[in-house]
Amino acid sequence: MVTESQSYIELISFFTENLDMFEQPSGEETNLTVRDLIEEHIAEKIMAFFGQHASLDQDTRLDVVRETDAIVTDLEEFLSRRLEQKATSEQEAFIIEFSGLIKNLFDSAFIK
């Protein structure tokens, strides 16, 4: 599905190009950790995806959940040491944007 697509590879490249903001965080901290923000925003976007694609059958929904879990695992591997640090506002904005791009990947995979 999406994790084996060229678009996903490009999205991961975009993520790795922005790893510096997680390595040397600066700015105002939020109350949430990087892990919390990743899980919260990706879950929010996937729930929105399911809401917009209500006709998906149960097996397809499970495939999307599996793919989403794989994406979160990839992000956790990239950010391993930084997952429990408090996120900055800049990091939160990036995670929100990145989560939207993940949703767009799924949307484009199911446009008929």
C-alpha cells in the first residue's frame, strides 16, 4: 500500500531532512513529549481518513491501521532518543504538517 510507494520514500526523506530540529531543539516547550504528539496527530489524521472513506471494508481498514503502525515505528526509530523529550512548538508544527502528509498518502491511494 503506501509504505512501499515512492511517495512514502519521499515523505521519509522530507522527515530525515528535518531531523535537526529534533536533535537540537530550541524554543518554547509544549506539555507533551515528541512521542505523544506523533501518536496523537497521526491517530487524529487516520480517524479523519476513515471518516472520509466510510465505505472501506474491514480488511482494508485493518491494512491501513497496520501501515500506520509501520509508519509510527519508522518515526520512532528515527527519533529513538528524542521520543520522551518535551516537544517544542516548532516540532509540534512539523509533526502536525507531517501527519497531514501521511493522511494525504492514504487519501491518494484510495482515490477512485
